[in-house]
Amino acid sequence: MRISRRGLLDTADLILMAVLAPTGVPYPQARLQGCPFLGEKGCQLPWRARPYACLHYVCGHLKRVMTLEEARAVDRALVKAGELRSQMVGAYTQGRSAK
Ligand code: SF4
């Protein structure tokens, strides 16, 4: 599923969405333009369950207003978040295959 011009909803996103939003998420709306989860008040997904492409995206405006040290801290945090995401998906898939 395409989320934005830059990102796709991948298998890891679906696994984490199921784990982090166990009560479910809004049904995606078919659109010619824009994300299927974009509503009148913004993203309809709980932020924890948003696709990785959305959570790690740093827009140009944010990049311009951050100091170099803040940008580096964000980069480090995003690397860590990516590692944790991989660990979570690995643990989930190992647990599923062990049953
Ligand atoms: S943040 Fe939400 S509305 Fe925006 S692209 Fe990601 S899923 Fe879609």
C-alpha cells in the first residue's frame, strides 16, 4: 500500500500496527491523491502505529530550524528507532514461527 509519494506501508508496518494498535485502526480511504489515512483533522492513525516512513520523515522546514546538534541528535534517535523496530519485528516473527 502506498502511503505517500515517498513511502510505502510494508509488512513490518502492518505487524507493528497490529501490536501497537490492538483495537484496530481506521479503514484506509481510497484516494486519487494523498494518503488513505489522512482525515480532515490530520492523520487518523495513532502516532505509535504510523508507518515508519511517516515517523522518521524530517521535513525541510524542521531541518532548517534545527541546530546542527539537534539534527545530529535526531539522526541518532532515528537510527536507534530503526534498530528497535527491527528487533521488535524479529521477535514477533520468531515468536510466530515457534508456535
Ligand atoms: S502521517 Fe498518517 S496521514 Fe500522513 S502519510 Fe503517514 S499515515 Fe498518512
